Amino acid sequence: MERHIQRFLNKVSFVSFTIATLILVFLFLQTPETCIPPNAPIKPHLRFPKSTCDSSPRHYLPLPKKNARLWSSKTWINQVSSFTQFFIQLYHIGILKNHSKVLCVSAGAGHEVMALSKIGIEDVTGVELIESLPLVSRADPLNLPFFDGSFDIAFSGHFAEALYPSRYAEEMERTVRKGGVYLVVVDACGSEEVKEIVRLFKRSTLVGSSNVTMNGRRVTRIISRIRASN
């Protein structure tokens, strides 16, 4: 009886193995849906996503052409225009001057860097964790690679997103000369929230804060000056 059962189990195992082999062969020969059939029309939207069965190389776009395409987009132009209007206000009240050395911390793709250059600021440095050349270089906002007092002004539109606000504020202050200013922009808030932010900047005195519009949203602009003696 046991011998009969053993033979039956062997037959079941053989059949299962055969079926599994046939399925694997079928899957191996089947063309994945992400592959582009050889006779498919060549259209840009059919080139993605790439898969291992598509060995054609990706189209390489040189950095100057990539930037030209980005900088000519409507979104980019609108954001740079908004930053330009924002900085012009500071220019008119004497915070910004053509010879000012400006540091943009957490500058993203560089909208503010381009805006500052457009209004005539001659020396603008943008830094971010991921570089966006030629406007923004790679640097850690919590460990800026600049000497003490290297800049007249430090600006950040992303202070509220900092993981370690105290360290972020310390580095912004360190890189600004005595008598220089730091400028941060946060979501529109009241006087108490402004005071909490200013407390993080231990070497500065508040010059003023105001609610303004930037990139289509209401924000609070905070300006403080680095004290001559600490």
C-alpha cells in the first residue's frame, strides 16, 4: 500500500515540475508590457518607462540646454519675477545694495539667486544640499563652508523647514558680518511666532517684520541685524 502511495506522489511531483517548467518558459518568452514592440510608432510618450528589454540609450541633454529649457518655463519665470519684486522692496529701503555680498541658504533650484542677479546684486551665493549649477552649489545649511562674517546679508525662504532651527540660525548668523542682516521668510504669522523665531538668532536684533506676498502666498518677512558686539 505504501509503495502504491509513493508511486502516486512521484507522479504528482513530476506533473507539478513539468507544469512549473512550462510556465517559466512561457514567461521567459513573453514580452513585458513595458517593452516597446519593434513595429510600434516612435513617439516621445512611448519611450517611457525604460525597461531592461529596451537597450536603446537615454537621450542626454547637456546642462546648458537643460537650464535653458527650465529657465524659459512659465513656472520658473513667474517665481523669479515674484522674488524680483520681493527683493526690489528691500533694495528701496536700503537693505540691499549693488555691492552687497548675499548668501541664499536652502536656495532650491536658484530662483532667488537669479532674481537677485537680475536687480543688479553683483555677488550672490546660493547653497543647497543638492546643487543646481550654475546658480546653486552643494553645501549643508547646518555646516556652511564659509568663514565667519563672509557676507553682508543671509537670506532663507525655507527656514521653517529646517530640521534643527537653532543650528540653522547659528550658521546664518556666523556667516554674516557684524552690522549685516539676516532675512528669513516664513508662512504668514503673528507677533508671538515672530518673537519665537527671532529668539533663535542669539546675536541679532530685530529690525522689523511684515506680511508680504511672495509666489502667490502671504508670508511674513523677518529682518534682523547682527549686533556689533556680542
